Amino acid sequence: SGRGTLKPGEAFSIQKNMKDVGKMLEEFTGRASLGKARELGPGLSGLLFAVRFALGRLLSPRQMFSGNAYVRKEAWKDAATFVGGFGSILMLGKELNLWDMELDSRSSDFAKIRIGNTRIDPWGGYQQFVRLYAQIATNSGVALDTGKVYKQDPLAALTRFLRGKASPLASMVADFKTGKTYVGDDVNLKSPQQWIDKVSPLLPMDIYEALVSGGPILAGAIALPGA
């Protein structure tokens, strides 16, 4: 159209730019490509939960440093909108005493809405990576029950993180092999609660726990954002 002028020898490819933008959207929406390992996808899904989703969460920050200026600009805009929007809502609710929120990034409760025993995580899987990076960088963690800082081995933090990404079947195998559940409880085959925790869908369990701890109003409030 003549509205833009390229430098001598410079070229503009609509196809390349659309491909780069498509790659960014894949990773930001949790549909990252497995590349040459895509044929292994079904097998990986037997070991890890939502492989492409987790890979997208891991890789998407790199788009903010893309060599493509169009992708880089859009990635920064999307990230700033996402973090700024949810962060503002969470901080406002904390200041208004509508809920509690942990500000230490080494804690499992970091940047989550906490109402009684109920947690709401609006970050779509990114919070877990931030916590992992913080624990590895500082060699420490924060105990969920006491709030005390403890020494955390980076390799142990990474191992625990990967175990948390295990598929339900792989998680069961790990529990029986180690004799401990993911949260550190002893495996007890006679415990109905442990079996319920392993096989029940997440949302019904969240609603049930909210109902027990806070009554029907809290359970109703949890149902919509949980869904």
C-alpha cells in the first residue's frame, strides 16, 4: 500500500509473521507443539498430565524476547494485561479484606485467593513455575501450614514439581513405590479419603471441601470460578 518503507535489502513476509504469531498463540494458550516428539504424545500423556499445556506454560515467556518485533510487542501486551489485571484484582481484594493472599513466591499459596481452607488459583498453571523458579533460585521454600522458611534442595524441588505433573496412573505408581503421597502423607490403602483424592474429578472435590469448611454460600461461590 506504500504506507511502510523498508530499508534497502529488507523484506517483509506475511507468511513468516503469521507463522511466528501462530507459534506464540500456541504456547500462550497451552497448546505447545511437541515438534519432532509429537508422535510420542500419547505415550507421554500416560506419564505426565497435559504435556502440551505444561510445555506451553514453560516456553511462552520466551515470546517476550522473540526476534520478531510483532510477536514481541503482542507478547508483552498480553503478559502485562494478564498479570496486571489479575494482580490488581487480587491485591484489591486483599486490601478490602475479602480474602487472604500469600506474597512470598516460594510458597504454594503464592498469589492465590485464600478463603478459609479454600484456594482459588487464577493463574492457569503459571504460578507453579514461578514458585519452582523461586525455590531453585533461593534454595528455600515456605511451609504451607506454619509459614516458616525451610531449606529446599533445587533437585528435590524439581523432582517434586515433576511428580505433581504426573498422570493419575503414574502418580499412583509413585505413591506405592515411595510409600508417600504427593503431599507427604503415608500411603494407606484402607483410607477412603486417599482413594477419593486419587480418582475424583477436581471440581466436585473443591466444591465439597468448600461446603464442609464454609457452607453452601462459599461452595456456590467456588463453583463458578472453579468451572
